[in-house]
Amino acid sequence: MGVRSEMQRETSAEIKNSVPRCKADTGLYPRYMRNQPTRNKHMTGTTRTSEGLEPRRAKLLFRSWHRGMREMDLILGRFADAEIGVLTSDEIDQYERLLDISDTDLLPWITGQQPIPENLGLPILHKVIAARDVSV
């Protein structure tokens, strides 16, 4: 018992003597909540800022990267990074409607697991699919 408490004292002393990078590194939080190094820098998110975009386009850029399903974030976010500045107003309307579709419906259409419904009426979806095929 004495050995274990001695080890705990050493560990807590090391934590107190180290320079914390943030509050979670002070030892007051469990290890899983402390800063972890980034393992995959290719999946960090957007490569462009919304600076210079009109508010509607900036909102669509944000929504593209914050869908809820990481696969859809990557597909739609990369598309938005590349195309949001050059889409026409009609394509912006279509893209807005496309973002209103749930990820569970949209992902199988984009990956080709299910056919796109003919009555969907969103030609922008074909542009997203073409952009995905180029980036893969």
C-alpha cells in the first residue's frame, strides 16, 4: 500500500511541476480529456475561411463542414471549399436544399450504393458527386 501511494505522489508532483498547455493538462481531468497530439492532419477540416464570402455562402460553408456524420463533412466540406465562391444563385438555392437532406439519405446516393431519385430535382448533387470522384 505504501508503494502505491508513493507512486501516486510522484505522479502528482510531476504533473504539478510540468507546464500545462491547458486546464485539462493540470491533472484535474482524466487522461482522455487532456490534449492529445493530432494523428491525422488530413482530416482537420476546412482549408478556406469564410472571409470575403457573402453571409449566405459563409453559412453554407459552415453547414457543409458540420453535418454530424464525418464522411459527409469531408465530402460536402471539400466541395464547398472548392466551389462555394463560384456557384450561381440557382446552384446556391439547390445546395441549400441539398444540405437539408439527412446524411443517412444523402450518403448512399453520393457513394452510389443507391440510385438518386429522379424526382429529387437537384442537379448540384451531380456536381458534388463529380467533385468527390476527382478528389478520391
